[in-house]
Amino acid sequence: MDYTKQIQEIASKLFAEEKIDIFIGYRQNAFDDNQVPILVTVPADVPNLIFTDKSVLNLTNYLKFEHTRNKRVGIVVKGCDSRALNMLLTESQVKRENLYVIGINCTGVLNEKGEKAQNCLECVMPDAVVYDEMIGTPSGKKEYSVNVDVKELAAKGLVERGEYFQEIFENCIRCNACRHSCPLCYCTKCCIDQESAVLYNGSNTPSSAFHALMTWSLHLAGRCVDCRNCEKACPSHLPLHLLHKQNEMVIYENFQQHLAGMEKDDRGAFYKYSMKDPDDFIM
Amino acid sequence: METEVKETKGQVVSAENPGIVAPADWQPVIMGILCNWCSYAGSDLTGTSRIQYPPNIRIIRVPCSSRVDPWFIIKSLQTSADGVLISGCHPGDCHYISGNYYARRRFLVTKKLLNFVGYHENRIQFSWVSAAEGPKFAKVVAKVTEDIKKLGPLHKYKKENLK
Amino acid sequence: MNFSVFETDKNGLQKFYEETIAKNETYAPVEKFGKYDYKKVSALPECDPDSPISLTMSVKPLFFPRSSKIMKYEENREGTIITETDEDPLAGKRVILGVKHCDARGLQVLDRVYKWDYIDADYQKRRENSVIISTRCNKADVNCFCTSLDYDVENSDAHDIRIINGLNEKIYIQAVTEKGEDLLKGVPGLQFSVCSSEVAGEESAKHFKAFDSSFRLKMNYKEVNEKLQNSFDSPEFDPASKNCISCNTCAFICPTCHCFKITDEKIKDTGIRYKSYDSCNNGYFTLMAGGHNPRPVKYRRWRQRAMHKFVYYKERFGVNLCVGCGHCAISCPVNISIFDVVNQVV
Amino acid sequence: MEQLLVPALCKIDKIIEETPDVLTYRLIFKDPEMFGKFKWLPGQFVEFSLLGRGECTFCISSSVTRPGYFDCSIKKAGVVTADIHTMLDEGMDVGIRGPYGNWFPVDDIKGKNLLFVGGGIGLAPLRSLIQYCIDNRNDYKDFTILYGARTSKDLCYKEEIEEWKNNPTLKVILTIDKPEETWKENVGVVPKILEEVVKPAIENTKVITCGPPIMIKYTLLSLDKLGFAPKDVITTLEMKMQCGLGKCGRCNIGSTYVCKDGPVFTYEQLKALPDEF
């Protein structure tokens, strides 16, 4: 998967036609094979743009920052990123008319070890769902499969599972990088940081990490698109996807196979209901 | 010999943390979050019709069961509560037409997630109790109390202030 | 004063570590989820004193915890009572294994601010009671630039015992301070041959050349100090910080960042006041009551961060607030390094 | 743990309503020994904690020459100050850490004419100095106090201002921004009154000014115009603080720690600082 040429062409065309003020894409890191985001504002920077299977980050995160507010933005999105963009559009965080979206029909990105990333192996929608221009051949929607780590953990006993998560919460340093790197966490002040939330107010203990991560994952349930920006940002390398994938699994299995950001104007699983929703757990 | 057996028999072992044992006279604290229009009225009826139910429950009234943010459940479990009971109107009876349908979805996900990270699923329970179901409310509270007594005290991720 | 130096090999070093762990309260890098963090250990196999620098958290939390209790208080009918909190869990005598040279230097840098004016007694106590055993990395990581800052990585005095990897798989254990000397004497299983410090120094210097040439990044810190001083109004701060997502990770894992916040957490009648990490990249860091914020936009916050590290701290305390460990670049989700920002501005 | 950051408990002796949004809290230490230890000079500040809500920085608005108590005047500006106003009552406990920071150069200004220029809640740190100077009246020469507020309701320390007015050794000039029916004194913003009404003599005079940032900005310009040397103008700076000890890094402006090197600066020093406040 190497779409560098196409993206550079499109970007220079957009700048030439003065359709955009800023173009968000990937750039090769100078010293290793990782890629970092680049916010191109002048056409001279266009040759730095690149897209290969190492373009892992979800760039829609940049749409919430001051650099892109009220500007016409060109952006590169993969399948999962486009779902996040769909969520942002539905939740009125960005204006569609300000965006020029280049949708990539993704064939999966690589992780640090050079293997195909796990979320790409389980990806349901590798094609972009929102786009103005499409690159690559669409491969269509794929079968949903439960995350292997979730499956593995769910098979364990309650106490064992509890101990595993205890380690996660003990290793959390409460830097909130997961939240800041999440494209869907756009609140100007998070509810757990409110001055009135005196139960936990920035301390770093396992219980406070539990509080923050659980609240965070439940506020993202039904909205998370599994781009794993949070996991890439975590300085402690915590497997944060476990929480999100567990929620996604429950939602998919119980609520008419709902997946976040797949359709336009779908606000997430918690914003609709069905008479057929399971009721057997309620007395 | 006899007394020794009795003692161990009477003790309650925490389901999440087998190392923690509570004395036999330990009483759980249950947080009850009730919707204003059905369950709260139902609990009122239980009282006025003089039906006994366990005193372990501490009741909070909310306008609708969909007012309950999963955050409330997490907060209760991190403070004094050993279990949470949330009760609302029967499906279709919601004062706000569809509030409890939305709530139902959230509850399922919250319950499963808490179970996933190591809480016993009986710690978080839900019920539909209408304003006319006084006896049902007593039954529900009795059942939840019974369940949580079996699970033992909750020590997971408690706020440090309480230690 | 001449401190003792011992010559041994890999097995001897293992033995020395084992003995140390058995006799002292020991902290060492422990792997969890692929990242090493300093934790209390009871046996050598639990930890890895030679953990790679790119995957190891800083040792700072052992001296300046991520969150420490200031006090506990209770309200009753008569008023409020402040109760002493539990004893400082980090104040006891302890040994820390596997501290990187740059990390140990970070503590020396922190000492200056903690000894300035109001003396932080708790921090001093933690410092006094710790013996730091340190190994120099064999090879630099892509983001490291410790050799080009204002301290001597090779002959650093920030640690108490130095482990030197010599040629021919020889290993030298050298005490650098009296604390280290005491610890070396207190390990009875240590029957290695004594050698002179010159030999160890020579061996080490041979190795250092290869180490020094493995650096990708080189910084002329004097030039940076000078030029940055006059670039407060530089327009380059904006493009240099454009990619930043203000996630605060860099400050949380930095071995020298020392900003903190004080917060209260209260339920019912008891409350705890915590001192926890904070970051100047956080938009709320300087937000005042009434809404005035001296650093409301990202580039201003980045300017503060860069200038504090290379200008302000140097002016005030005489050293750079950066040890070149590269942790910020490693942990940054978008690979921004303080090195790149500073060089772009200068 | 963290001994430096543990506050001492104080009891609220009295709450005085100065204006609709400014309350003065008169505080007394619960531990009588603290009175001996707690010595402050005008211009210093304390960390005031509403237990359970957090700490805020306030200046002490009374003088050490009136022992037994100290005052903190608090304006409702943000979330925590609003809570302080609603949650605290007479007889309740608060935590106090301090005093921190530097102070007005009380020795340097001896034998000089003093001109105090205050606006709104900015009179609080000045009040501490004015009280101090009144109690050591013989050390100083002429006193002029220029005090302005938005409306007559927003004037703080009304009773005390009356006292000052009755004191023949003080000259007190009051002003409000917009005319009001019952108001008999000056009308106009502080810098304007300073130039048109007060017309201070430059000779042997020190100006001490404090108020909202916009007022300080224009007052400094007026003083420049009147010909005051920047080193004769003393002001206080406002910055977010949390520890007060020069550790937490919040109040840095350049290499200056406002909590240690400030909050009192001369105009000369302010000019040398990077423009980030």
C-alpha cells in the first residue's frame, strides 16, 4: 500500500485551486521508519507527504485543535479514521463543507514489529465511509470477529481477570494522553477534571486510574471506532483496547450489530433503542 | 470444635478477592438509585403497606432511570457501596416515553464491562418496579441483599479516604 | 578519597545484584506491558537492571512520586482536624538498581530546585537514604543526546556505584561516593579482585568512544542557551509546536520536569490533599480565576517549556533542565522531541 | 509527608461584606503558638484553603501592626472563590499556609511622600501597607490615597475609608467610573483623575499602585507621562500560583518566580520581564 504519489497530486491540486488552507497528512520521520503527522500550509511542503502501510495514526484528532478550527482542511483518512470523522460530523464537531476528505481504502497498517496490526486483522470496514476522493480499490465490509485478547480474558476466571486489570490500573500514570489523543474526546473540559468532581481530582492511585479509565471507556462506548490512537499514545503501553473492544462486543452482539461511525447521522449505540434489546438481566 | 466450625462457616469471603474475609455479622451497603415516577413511588408503597425489606439499601431518587450515568455506578462502587441496584419504570411505562429504553442499553454495557474488569455481575443489578408493585420492590431488595451478602465485602479500587 | 573498585565478570555482577537485593530494600526496573518501571523487587529474575533506555520510565517517581499525600483531614462538630498521613513509603534506606546515567543526572538537576530557598525535607530524606547503582548504556538510542549536554556522562557523580563494562567481558564495580563505598563493603559475598580506579577508568574510556560515536543527535548546548535567550519572540515556536496534541506525556515521563498541582479529594467528612504531577503543556495550567490565561495558546506553552529547560533554569540554577534522555520523543505519540523544537527555533 | 505544604488551621472570626462580590474574612489561628510564628509584611500573600475544594492565593489585607488577627479580602471571580463565598461561614475552619512572597519595600520608602493608587479589589494589598504606614506615621511624609471603583457600591473598606478621611494627616481622593446621583466626589477612571485632579509632585515621591490589569496598564502610562521614574513606581503582579514555595513552576515569568521574587515589583523590574502576564 503506497499512495504517496496520488496524495501529493491531490494536495498540490487542492492548493493550486485554493480549495484548502491546510492539509493534514503523514510525513516520514527523519531517523526511523515511523511516520508522523504533518500539517501542510504552503504548497512547498507537499513533497513531504507520504502514505504507506506505516501511516498508523488517526489524523482526525487534529480537527479539534486551534490550528484547524474554521479553516478549510484537506485530510487523509483510512477506513477507521473515516468512521471517526463520521462520528465527528454527526456530533457537529466539524463542518463537512470545510473538509476535503481523501479516503483511503486501506489494506491494513503495520505495527512496530512490522507485522500487520491487530486491529487491522479484525477490521470490519477497511474502506473509507466518508470521502470526496477515493484512493485504492474498495474491498467491502468484512465479517465482525470478537477481539482475541477479549476472548482470551473472558475465558479466565473472575479473580484472575481482576488481577490482570489491577496491573493495568496500577501502571497507569494518569497523564491523560489517551484522552488527548482520542479524536472523539473533544470536550473542552473533561467531566473527570471538573473542579466539582471532588471524588477524584488528579491524584494518581490505582483507584483513581480505575475511575478515570472506566468513565472514559464508558463515555466512548458505542462511539469508539478502534483506531487505537490511545494505545499508541500511552507511555505505559497499557492495553487500553481491551476496555473498548469489550464494550464494542457487547454492543455488537446485543444491539442489532451496531458499529460506531458506519453510517451518516448515526450518533452511537446509546442514542437509539430497540424494543428487542435484551431485558433478561433486569429483574 | 463445634464453635470453630461455626465461625468459619459464618464468615463471608469476598468474591473478587478471596483473601478478604468479613465477620459473620457483616452487613452490606447497597446503593439504590430509583426513578422518581415508578420505583421511588413503589418503594413508598412498600413502606406505607408495611412490608418489611432489608435496611441495607440507601436510596437516591433520580428523575428517570436514563438519568443514571455509568459514572454514578462507578462512583458508588468506589465509595461505600458493596453493590448497586438501579430501578426504573417497566418498558413502555416511562414518564418520558422512552428514557428507560436508552437506560437499558447503557446498563447492559456497564454491567458487562464491570464484570470484565473483575467485579462479580451480581454487584450491579437492575429492576423494573412500577408504582403499584410494593411487594415486588421488597422482594427485589431482599434478593439483591441476599446476593451481595453471599459475595462478601467489596474492596476493589475503593477511595483511599475510606481506608 | 580513593574509593574501591572491583573487577569481576557477568556472573560476579549477577551475584552482586542478588546479594544486594537480598540484603537491602531494592528498587529496580520491572517489566509490565513491555515498559519498565522502577518497583520494589525481592529477587533478581523479577527485574532487569540492563533495561533498554527507550522502554524504561524515569526514576523520578521514587523521589518525587506521581502522587503523594500532603495531609488528611477530618471534619467534625468542633471543627476540622488535620491528621498526619501514613509514613512516607519512600523514606527508608534503599538501593536502586539499573538507573541510567542521564536519569541519575536528572536527580542532581532536581536537587537544585528542591534545595533552593524552602528546602523540601521529604525529598532530601529520600535522596539521602537511596544508593543509586548505575550502568552506562552500551549504545545510544535514536532520540538520545546525553553526551552533548552540560555534564560528563562518563564520569558523572550523580550515582553512588558505577558498573563499567570493560573489554573482554570484564565488569568493574566502582564506588563513586561514600554511600556507595559503604554498600560495597556491606556485601560480604563480594570476593572479587580489587583493581585500581585507573584501570577501570581506562577500560571505560575505551568503551566510551564507541558509545559516543553511536549518537545520532548532537547538540551544542552553549549555542542553544545563548540563541534561545534572544528568541522569545521567535515566530518559529508556532510551526515547531504545530503537531503537538497537548497530551502532557512528555512532562509526566521527563526525569527533570517538576511542576505539580495540589488537589483536594473529599468524601463525606474526610478529605485527602494530594500533590500530583502537572504539565505546562496543559491549557489549564496557568488559567486564573476570572478567565485570564497568560499562556492561552499552544506555541506559548511550548515556548515556556523550551525556554524553561534551556534558558530560565540555566539562569536561575546554573544547569540545563534537560539531561538528553530522549524520553519525551520516545513517548510522544507524534514524535516531537525537545531537541527538534529547540533546534528549529535556534 | 510533604511538611512544607501542610496548612495551619484558622478560624473565621468575622465575615465583613465589603461589596456585593467582595467579602473580608477575619482569621484567627486555632493554635495560639502560630501567632508568634506568623509574621508578615504588607504585600505578602497566603495560600488560603477551603478544605475539600483546594487552595487559592490571596494577599493579606491587614497589617501586622494590628496583631491578633489577619484579614483576607476575597472577590468572587472563579469557581473556587464562588464556593468560598457560599460555603464558608463565621466559626468555620480554613487552612492557611504562608506568608509567602516579597513585600512592599517598607524601609526604602521611609522619609518619602507616598501616593497610593488603587482600583477595586486592588486596595486589599494597599490597605495592608496603608495601615502599616499609619501605625508608623512618623517614618513617612505626605500620604495621598487615590482609590477608584466602577460604581460607589464597588468601593471596598467603606468604613475604613471614612476613618482615613477624618484623619487630618491623610489625603483621600475617591472616584467612580460613571456618574451617580448621590455621589459627590470625583467621576472618571483612575488614570484620568490622577492626571487631572491629583497632579502629584514627583519630587521625593513613591507611587504604590494595585488594581485590575487594565487599570495598572493605563496608570503606569499616566505616571510615565507625569514624569515618575520607573523605579519609583511599585506595583504587584497577579499570576496563577499553587505552592507559593518556588517549586510548582506555575508562576514562572521568564526565570522569575512570582511567588518568590514577587508579587511586588517596581515598574523598572516589570519592564525587564518577558511579556507573558
